Amino acid sequence: MELWFYLKVATVAILLGIFFTAIIKNKSFSGILAIISTSLFALSLFYFSVNILLDKTSIEWKIFSLAPLINSTLLLYVDSLSALFLLIIAIVSFCVVLFSWRYLEVYPKHSSRRFYPFLLSLFLSSVGLVIVKDLLFFIVFWEAMTLTSWVLVIFENQKKEALKGGIQYFIATHVATSFLILAAVIIYSYSEDFNFVEIKKSFTNIFENNSMLAHFLIFSIVIAFITKAGILPFGFWLPNVYPQPPSSASSFFGGVMSKLAIYGLLRFFLSITPFSSYSEIWGFTLALLGVVSIFVGTIAALTQDEAKRLMSFHAIGQVGYMLLGIGTGIYFVTFSPFLGMIALTGGLLHVFNNSIYKSLLFLNAGVIFYKTGTTDLNKVSGLIRIMPFTAIAAIVGSLSIAGVPPFNGFISKLLIFESSIGVMKVTESFFLVKFAFIIFGIISVFISAITLASFLKFVNSAFMGKLKESIKERRAIPWSMTVPQIILAGICLLTGLFPFIVLESTYYAISSATEFAMPAFSSVFYVSIAGFGVNFCQNCTETGVWFPLLVILSVLILSLLIFSFEKYANAPKREVETWYGGKEHSPEEVIYTGHSFYQPFKEMVSFKIFNIQFRGLYPVELPSIKFSFPTIIKKIIQPDEWFYYPLIKKIMKFFDLVDTYYEKLKEKYMAWLVIGGILVFFIVFYLAGGII
Amino acid sequence: MSLGWLISSTVVNIFVVLFLSPFFDGFTRKIRALIQSRVGPPPLQSYYDILKLMGKEDLKSTINPLFRISPYLSIISIGIASLLIPIVDFNPPFNFWGDIFLFIYIITVVGIAIIITASASENPFAYVGASRKMMLHLSVEPILAIALITGAINAGSFKIGDIVSWYYSHGPNVSMLLATVCVFLSLQALIGKIPFDISEAEQEIAEGVLIELSGPKYACVKWANMSRQVLFCLVFSQIFIPWPMTDNFLLNIIICLIKVTIIIFISTLIEALNPRLRIDQALKYNLTLAGFSITAIFLALLGV
């Protein structure tokens, strides 16, 4: 029970934080309060989750029950899977709040009371989401997360794009949530309890007896989660929404919030439903959707010139990688548990890695915005001269997201590639299915190069090149914005060099979440401090390996050799002007803008279908939906057109008529009196029955 | 696998890829000169070039720290990539260390190093070159990846050593032959020679990515380009044509050098007799080839 104490501390800290930031008007002071409460929150959450990850236990705590009213309890349950997500939330939330403190200065007209309370409640609802073991409270936290994040999206409520993005976000996520609620109501009618354990029983029952309903339920739940995760085509809203809030909030959106949908999927497929033929079909569907997102999302990102929008498209692409891993895993886990586990571990590890470098990259974009007031890659350049730490962090983040060794993205991508191409060895499955999975793998290898291309474009156009004179004098970058980036970049490098830190926890998170008997960790992965080897079957030799520490060793030896060679040559050094082929130009004239990168490739992937311009396989503007009904239906559904307005018009005309008569007779006041008097007399006479 | 074997094969690989590469470059220059009816430089000219450049003045057009580091990174990463190629045996010296994906990514790092060097130099010509280099890389990388994956599917393992020993013992089958042809057709693009030297096109963009480099940095990048030629010729000759392979350590090295010389000769012929492609033509060529090479995977899954 003692461990729960830390969760209580975290909750109380964040609630106090919400309260105080809601009442305090001073931006800087409220930022400090938010930092204090979030540090406490993050520290206790970190301790809590690391303890559970290291002990490989799971703990449960029943808080209260709604029993007589409805069979639902607020039941907290933390296993390794939840703990891994708690760890992510702890790391990212701390960095985000520390970054926000000074960052909010770029919004002088906006009160911090519209930012911190909602950001902190977003943290709290994210924590609630990953630790509840009850569908009703899951939906409650899910909705709380959606609403608080929506308020952050429309933070700049004077900006047209923010409002437009906000409405798209609101509608898309609520349609998704309604699917979730629909599924929950249907399953409640079977299980009569919202507890995951009871739900699992009814799912087992439904899977055996009612295949149509089973497919419909899985469909609704999958739709709900992948819409939130931003999988195309359901994630159409994402590129319009993630750039809108302040960068620190975008960082939490991209780093954690879209991954919580992946948590939902994992929890659903691993813990709530049993592995069956349904999980094969839906595993394949997930992998297919994942690859579509990887392909379209990333190629679309290549054509973007606005840093945050570029990263939002990458958020779509990267979620695709996770879905490819998870889908492959769910498909193969029953008849080839080794392969399935490698794929699932790869998917979950990619969640962890992605949340670190994605939040890092959004923070980088935030620093650029803080310094220059824009994130348009055509307008900024040469920033490495004034923000060297940010530039290095951005390069680390970019190389991580592209999966370049020895950074962390490489490990998870390696596992995803190897598992999707490793299906070649599975004899049980059909030939064409294997071919499809291998093609998925090859597409993801190819897209990895595109990811690299688009992030080299980001780095090259924002940080390299000539610095514009006008930018130099703007705000200096405070330490509170540099430190979070260094922390996150450090984690990228650390987990990349020592994959054993996260690999076993991730593996255990998957295998503890399901009741299906998984192979032991040591038989799938051969792990040492230097790296790991991957096994695809019992008692095989390792088929895939990666020992990052040796890379560092050889890099060190080789660089020592070459630098000593340079030292020996002892060439004189001199600083010169850039050579423009004999002409003189000012820095502004020779800047190579982000838009100019990869033009021929962009032209290859741009085309036009029915007036809709596609750039990078993605429509430039989402087509607006126009219906035209037949006139008779229009008439029926609009009775005011043919009934109400004509009627009103006639009545008004009548009143007008009366009015004109009144106007004409107004002067003859005496006449009115006489006529009225006579009229009254006659009425009274009539009423009295002629007695008078 | 003893420590002695590990060290000796590592030394052999590094020696062949890094220290013999200027010789092979001199060889190509001589052949090109003969084709164009010139006398040409002596075969050791490229060594002299590198040594001379090492002592030349180092002109810095920028204070960017990456400009100082990344030229060296290119040559270092080629050295590391060379450790994943089998020369003295079926197994590369560092077979236990990484698989085909690591190899694909390390050759990506070579490209990244040169692109970062180019963009850090702040010269617009270099930017044009960097953009072209990245496009060439992302279009040619899938071909090599697909060919290596075809081998992995046939051999049932991702390790390069396993692929080569499977290929040697089971002989060429249709899928591997197809993969070999595809790698051969993309060899010029992998090396970055005419008709695919678009990122360094002297006449158009004044050596593009190399424009601001001088002294030791220029020597390093030039050396990296020479070594890249040997590296990819080795990939082709040792992974996709592993025959003949003997038990003798020295004999294997000699056979390897002969094979590489032949392939470099063919590549030089192509280089001397062809014009440069435009970047959009090169992209179309490479992506079409990549699409075509997926057939090899289909065949490999069928088991032929």
C-alpha cells in the first residue's frame, strides 16, 4: 500500500497546482507555482512507476463504487504497461511545464489562467486514463483529456486557424468518443459491469457466439483510438490542430496524448480481448492502416514549410510505425510468439522513444518561435549562431526520429523492421500475407529515409546558413527553455546507447498485460550492457543484432586516428567570406529557403484529382463537403419558407393596414372619443339586454 | 572466431577500404585518361593529392562547429561500414555487432555527414548539392535495402555473414540473381559517379557540396568519396558475388582485390562513356528500379 502514497502526493500536488494557477493572475508567478507542483508530481510519479517497472509487480486499489446506481468502480490498477506510460508522462510533463514558464511571454495578450490549469488537468487526466481498470472511468478520463486539450488548442482565441482547428478537433474527437461510448454501452448490456475483468468475460462470450457484433465492437473501439492517435484517413484533423496551441502544449500533445490512444489499443487487444481469429484480422488491418499513415503522412511532411505543421505530419507517420509493430504483433503472436513479442515490444518501445524525441522537436520549434516570432522555415535561418544548444538538441531529435544509430529511434525501428520482415520464417501463414508484411517493412525502411530528408530540411533551413541581422537582438533564451531540451536529448542518446535500460521493462510491460503465455525475455532477447541480439525461435542463433557500445568504441578509435593525423599535418587556419562565384551578396539574398529543398521529388508526389490539389500525396486543402438536396425535400425540411414566413407576412400586412388607418385618424381625436363613446354605449346597452 | 582473426580481418578491411582507395581512384583516373586519349596522372597521384591537401590552408567560411566535425564523420562512418563487409571469410569482422539494417543506416550516416557539412558551409551552391544528395540517397537506398532483404529472406537471417554463407553454399537462385542485377544497375548511383554525380556536378554548381571545403577537410571528404567507391564495389563483389572463396586468408584478399578491380574498371567505363543525368531523371530511374526489385522479394518468398 505504501507505493500508493506517491500517487496520492502526485494527485494532491497537481490539484493544488490547478487551483493556484487558476486564481493567480501574474504570469511568471503562476508559472513558478506550476513548475513546483509539476516537479513534485513528476518526481513522485517517476519514483512510483520506476518502482513498479523494476519490481515487475502490479498493484490494485479500489477507491469507491457506484454499485447501487451502476456497476462501476473507480478501480486503480497499475502494471508494467501503465507504469511505462506513467514514466513517459512524468518525464514529458516536467519538461513541458519548465519550458512553458518563460515561453508564455510570447503571448502578452493571453492570460496564463487559460493555460496552466488546463495543462495541469491534462496531465492529471492522462495519469487517470492509464491507471483505471474500469471502462466507465476510462471514458470519463478520456473525455476530460479531450476537453482540456481542446481548451489549449483554442488558447489563441483571436487566431482564425486556431478556432478552425479547434472545431475540427472537437468534432473529430467527439465522434470518436461516441463510438467508444456506443461500444461501452453495448458491452455493458452483456457484462452488466464496467470492470475490465467482467468485460473480458463477455468479450470471450461474444467472440464465440456472435461474430457480427464482435467485429462491430472491435471496429468502434479501434476507430475511437486511431482517430485520436491520428492514423490516416481518420487523423485528417491532426495537422490543423497540433500547431495551434503554444509549443509546450503541442509538445505534450505530440509526445504523450496521441500515444495514450496507443495505450488504449494495447490495453484493449492485450488485456481486454482474448487472442483469436479476430485479432488476426484486426492486426492486419492495424498494420495496413499504420503503413498508409507512415507513407502518406511522412511524404506529406516532406512538402511542409512550417516547422510545427511538418512535425504534426510526422506525428501521423510515427504513430503509423507503432501501429505497424502492434498490428504485426497481434497478428502473429498466437502462432509465432517470438515474432509477435518482438513486434509488440518494438511498437511499445517506439511509443516510449517517440514520446521523448517528438516532445523534444516540438520544444525546438517553440524556441525558434520564441526567438524569431515565426516557425516558417522560409523565414528563419542560421540560428545555430545564437542558439547552439537548441541546434544540437534539434539535430539529436532529428537523427532520433529518422532512426539513425546510435540514437534511440534506431532500436525500436530495428525491432519493427525485423519483425515485419522476419515473417518470412513463419510457416503457418499464407504466402501473400507474408509478402504483404514484408512490403510493409520495406515501405517503412524507405520512409525512414524520407523522415531523415524532411528533418535534415528542418535542421538545415532553420539552424544552418546565414543569420539574418534582424533576428540577433530579439529575446535571449533563458536556461529554463534550454534545460528541458538537454534532458530530452540526453534521454534520446542514453536509451540509444544502452537499450537494456528500457528493453526488458517494455518486454515485461507487454507480457504482463496479457494472460497469454509469452516466451521468457531471455529466450527472445540476448541482452548485455553493450546491446542486444534478437531470436526468432527457441534455441536458434540470433538473427538480428545491435551492439551500440561497440560503435562508440570504433568511432572513438577512428576519430582519434584521424584527428591526430590532422594535428600532425598542422594546416594553417584562416577565416574567409563565403564564396558566391565571384559576386558579393548580402546574407538575405543567398538564403536557401526550406521551400527550395527537394523540389523535383515534391513534384513527383504532387498531382491533381478533380480540382483537389494533392501535394505530397495529401490534399493541400481538405475538400469542403457540399450537399444538394432535391427541391421538394428542401421544401419539406424547411416549413418556415413556405408556411411560417408567408403567414407572418400576411399578419404583418394586416397590422400595417390597421396602423395606416390609425395614422390617418389620429388628428381627429374628438371624433375617436365620440365614436368610442357611442360604441361603448351600444355594447353596454347590448350586455344589459336593453333594460336601460 | 578468435581474437587474432578479429583483429587481422578488421585491419584488412580498414586497409582495403580506407588505405587502398586512393590507389583505386588513381586507377580510374588512368583508365579515364586512356579512354579520352590523354596520358593521365601516375597511379599514386590520389595519395599525393590527399597528403598535399592535408597541409594546405584551412579556410573557414563559418563559425559553425558542425562544419569542423562533420567532414571527419564521413570518413569515420565509411571506416565503420567497411567492418560489416566480408573479405577474408564469409563472416565480416564485426558480424556479431549489427545486421543489414545497421549497414543501411551507416551508409546513410555517410550521406548525413556530407549533407551537414554542405549546409553548415552556408553556401547556396552547397545547399543545392545537399538537397540533390539527399534525394539521390533516398531513391537509391531502397534498392540496396531490398536486395539485402532478399538475401535475408533466402538465408533466414539478417546477419550479413549468414546471408553470404547461405548464398555461397546454395548457389545463385533466381531471386538473388535479380537482386544482384538490381544492385549492379544502381552501383553508379551508390558510388555517386557519372551518370549520378549530380550533387557534385562541377559544371553546374561548382562541386556543390564540396564548394567551401579546403585543406584537411577537403582531403577528408575527397578521401571519403574514394573510399565510398571501394566500399560499394566491395558490397557488390563480396555480398552479391561471393565466389570464389577459399579457406586461405591471403588468397581471399587477393581474389577480393581482383574482383574489386574488375568492377571498378566496369564502373569507370560507364563513367567515361556516359553523360550526367538530371536529378529528376535520376530519381525516376532509381525509383523505377526499386519498384522493379520488389519482384526479387516475391520470388524469394516463393523459394526460387
